[in-house]
Amino acid sequence: MNVMSVDGCHAGWFAIFLDTRMRCFAYCYESFSELWCQHPRIDLLLIDIPIGLPHRLKPNRQCDLEARSRLGKPRSSSVFPPPSRAVFQALGYKGQLPMRMRWAARVAKARR
């Protein structure tokens, strides 16, 4: 089975590919369509994308809390929340940055 796991990154999409002979390869693509064109025979594609965004009334998603709890220390720190809905609605980086900083502070406070 050919398996690929992808995650968004500053350059576009970072991908790890595992072929049927259990060989592992790493790639980076500017677009998802480029990734798909280069690997048309993927049997299983795993995409790291948040499902559901937190909002100001509930800054921690239940799935994130449960994942951290099940992983325990030190792996629990690898589960981090996606940005809030408000960050996605802000225009441009300059509009998003202050909101993201406030959001991160609230999430850190809620974790304690």
C-alpha cells in the first residue's frame, strides 16, 4: 500500500511518502494539486487539517484536551490548538498577529 501523510507548511505542503516496499521519502510541494499530480497512485492519503475551529466562548476543543490527556507527558505538548475563527476572518498578517497572540495567551491560561 502506498501511503502519504501531508501537513501544511510555509512553503505549501510537506509530505511523507511510504511505498509498498516500506521505503520512506520526504517531499515539499507549493500546492496540493502539484502534490496530487506527482503521486496519482496513493492508496491512503492522511491530511493534517483541523476539523472545527475554537471560538472565544470555548477556546479549547474537547478533542485536543482528550488527545493531550491520552498522550501524557512529554508528548501532550505536540497537540496544539488551531487558530480561532476570528483569526481567519482578520485581513492580512498584520491584522491576524495581535489576535493570534491574544488567543495563544488565553489557551495557555486555560491549560493550567
